[in-house]
Amino acid sequence: MKAFELRELSDTELIKRIQEEEDNLANLRFQKVISQLENPMKLRSTKKDISRMKTILRERQLKQPEPKTVPPDNQKKA
């Protein structure tokens, strides 16, 4: 899936897709072990898709403004 298509999804949809792709990746790895995997490149593309989705989620987290924390004024003034 292309990055511009993934950017259109909401955060909850992205998280759901990541979980589905991770399950799919586990299934592909199992098929590889028992020599039933027809297309080994599917493993690589699935891992890249997962990474792409996680990157988009992280970008969104970094764009959100952080709440400003005010340090406590515990020092005594003379």
C-alpha cells in the first residue's frame, strides 16, 4: 500500500491495519518454515508496509503539540 493511501486513514484504522499485517506476517513466516510460501517477496513487502504504517503514526505523534510543563517554583527567594 502506498504512503499517500495510508495517510488518508485515521489513527485507529492504521493501528487496526498494523495488527492485521503483523498477523499476516506471522502466517507468512510459518508458511516459509514449512516450505509452502509461494512468493518469498511477500514477506519483505509486508514488513515494509508495517514499517510504513508505524512511521506515519509516529509522524502524527510528533506533529501534535506537547503540553507545556511549568517547572515547580520550589526555590526560596532571598
